[in-house]
Amino acid sequence: MKRTSPGILRGIVAANVRRYRKALGMSQQDFAYDIEMDRTYFGGVERGERNVSIDNIERIARGLNVSADLLLLQPDRSAEDGAASPDP
């Protein structure tokens, strides 16, 4: 079965997770280990290939030290260019 492109919200979550993780200076593997999530599943979330549950959004947000709602917001174009650090 051919994969379709990710939905808009899935793509937004993916971009935000990637941006905040990189701002922490962590690899996918290290971050996934810290939040006790399978690395391949986490990688799929970050690429917008996996549907992510509300529970996992909360788990990822805690690991990133951000509120879960920030992962659902359309990123600012200026923030994407200069990966803003998450607030503790």
C-alpha cells in the first residue's frame, strides 16, 4: 500500500518536535531513550509518517520541556530559521 503525504497537523507536530529536540542538542536515539519510546517510532513521528496519540504527545512534550499545545501550533517561519530554544 502506497503511503500518502502526512496530514497538515501531523506535519506541524513533526516540524515542532524536530525543532525543539534539535534545540536541546539531542539525537533522535538519545531523546527516544530518555522518554522511553522506541527510536523507530519516534523517528516516524518526527518525519510525519506516524500518527501519534495524545498520550505520546504529552510524553514527548515533557521530554522537550514544553507544553503539549506548543507541538500543535503552526511554527513561526522566523523560529524555523533560527530554532528558538524551548522555555523550561
